[in-house]
Amino acid sequence: MKKLHLFMAATLSAATFSLASCSESDDMPQPVGGFDNEIRFAANTEYSRAGEITTANLSSFNVYAYTGTADTLFMNNVAVSKTGTNVWSYSPVQYWPANETVDFYAFAPASWVGTKGALSPIAYDAYPGTEDIIYAVSANLSGNTGQANAQVIFSFRHALSKVTVKMRSSNTNLEVKVTNVAMAHLMTKGNFSFPRNSTAGTPTTDNVGKWADQNTPMTYMLHMSQSPSDIITLTETPTVVSMAGQTSDGSLFMMPQPLVWHNGGSDTDNYITVMCSIYDTKSGAKLWPNENTPAENIVEGSTFGDGLLKFPLSTSKFSEWQPGCHYIYNLVINSNDEMGAIEFGTPSVDTFIDVTTNYE
């Protein structure tokens, strides 16, 4: 047999959390209401990315607010909706309390925080990974700003990690047919805590939300061939591995969590598993799996006699998914003249843009 090289490769981009935004000077937010002490909200448009909540596609968010050092509830899960171009409204209108500061906690979509408020840990289930969630905090504010139409300013952050898997083969002498792709043993549930400081500006440990108590491991199915027409034949052009119901760009929104790779793909390891067969393009002869393939790489009962490959999600560059980062795994299946051994390359992380909404 020839030697089989399976490379998992990509380009690492520093996880930056702010980008230069487009100028929207002609469509600046307009104040809502007519009294100087009303609490106002507005939004402008900056980004447009497939599958993500952005200021371009954000149509509503909810707000909890608390006053004083005793965290007295002031706004109880108030829905704020876009009613026109950069015009936002809510009902009933609230007014700035006298001689008190207010801490505002905003989030979207409305369902993920629930009715218990923003000050206690929030239980969340990220499975099946099709929902992006964002949050923002504007703390220690008052209506005594000296501005006639002062507005609350929110800077939204993504609470989850974004994960994309791409596959290709640059060896035209091979025909790689992929039947199933999955990510194994990933935690789906956990508790999220809002930061108590404003989310505006550069992310720090004090103004980024925290995840804890991650639990309930599940397998995320990225592709499943239910008929021969569903099988993916890899080409030199990367294929984004996705199933119906996932985001438009094939990505999943995952619970931020540590990643483990201790035992080469055991029940506690986190990895991408690929079920596939490899053929010689000219002759059609099957090259892998073969009689020398280890038993753990054989899929018993497979219709096409497929083999199983495991690519670790943890790498030398990162061993944990962070919120607000986009992790892109590029799997490249190639070979040279001596097939046999399986080797793994290195994946990487790309930037998952924080959504920033400015209210002024």
C-alpha cells in the first residue's frame, strides 16, 4: 500500500475583537421620545456575516436593568424592537431615576436568558448549535449626562464559539468519498454569567461573560449520507461540511470549553471523525481502508466498507474554544507514492467578529 497523509491545516489569525466599521454618518441613530429624561435606545449598522447576529440583522433585543448597590430590579426583561431605519422603541417608556445609577444588561435572542434576570448564572443548552447568542452590559449610568437626548450605549459580544469544518483533496490521482462527518464528545450545557462591567472597548477578564459547569457531552453530526447521492467527493476546492438546518455558511455555534486529546480518540477525547473511502482515480481500485488498516479505523457494517479517521480538535496552538472566536478546521486528505501511515497536520483559528451596537 501507498503511504496516506491526512493533513488538518489552516491559517491562524489573531483573535481580535474589534474591527474598523463602515461609516454610517448619513444614518446615525435618532432619539426616541420627546423628554430629556427618557431612557432611549438606538442602533446603527456595521457588519454583515452569514449565520451570525449582527447589527445589520438585529431586529430586537431584551433588557434587564438594576439600580443602586442593592441591585433593585428597574427594567424587567423589556423588549426593544426596531421600528424603522435606526429607530428603536419599547413600551412602556422608562425614565431615569433621580439620584441613582442604573446597570443595563442586554441580550438577543430573548429566549436564552429567560425570566430569572441577568445577575444569576443562566443555564443554557447550545445543542444543536444553530443559534447565535449575544450579550452586552452598560453599567453605572445616569440621566445626568448634560446631553439633552442622552442614550444608553451597548457593545454586544458573542457568547458562543463558532466552528467550521472544511475538507478537500489536492491529489487528483485520488478519489476521496466521504459518507459521514461528526464532532465527538462536546459539552452542550453550561451556566453563563454576565460581566458586571461595561462590554464597551477591548475585552478583558472583567468585561467578558463567563461559562462554567459545562456538562452533557453530545456528538454533533456535520454530515450524514443517507443515500449514495449524499456522499461527498472531495476536490481541490474546499467543501464546507454541513447539514440541512445548520447556518447558511455551514458553521455551528458551540459552547466554549476545554478540548481534550489524550488517548487517540477515546470516549473522553474531543475530535472530528470522518467516515470515508479512498480510491485510485484512474483504475477505480480501493486504496483505503485495506488489509493493513488497524481494526479501530474500520467501520463495521459500513455499506461501502469505509474507514474511520479522527482529527483532534485540540492542537498545539489552542486547547480551548473561547467565546467570540471562529475556529476553522481545514482537513486535507492527500497521499504520496507510499500509502499506509496516517499523519495529522495542524488546524487553526480565525476571527469570530464581536457584534458592536452603538447607542448615542
